[in-house]
Amino acid sequence: MVIVEVSLLSGFILAPRSRMLLERRTIIKKIEVKADVVYIYLEKLSDESQTFILQLEQVIHMKNLKPAIIKVYDYYQPGGFQIPFCSGVGS
């Protein structure tokens, strides 16, 4: 099993509709949302490219947002690696 750990930008939450859309994907086994982190559990990874789109809602306006971090790691060997993620917010 593989975990994609997405740290949310300060002042943002995962939109409920986004969670429902993610849960429909067969590759996703489970989604957990804890405070400012979203955990996406995948059954396994393959050599096929996957794209996950998370829609966020801004609940508190923050200045000087810092980049969020995305970690991808094996559930059974959580060393993993980190991918810096830009803090740009789309419309």
C-alpha cells in the first residue's frame, strides 16, 4: 500500500466535493483528512502516470503562504520522499 500525504496550505480545507470525486477512483482505497493534512491511501503504484486534483476552500485569508509539502511513501516502509509543491492558488 502507498500513501500520498498532502499538507494543506494555511487557511485552506479540502472541499467536500473534492473528497467525493477522489473516493470514486478505483486506485484509491481510502482518504483521511486530519486538521491540515490529507492522506490518500493507494492499493499500489504502477508505471502508469496518475494525477490527483484536490479542490480546496479558503476559510481564512492568509498572507505570505509558504509552499505545501507532498510526501509519497510505502505504508510498510515510511521513509518515502518529499516533493515541494508551489503555493499558488487557482481560481
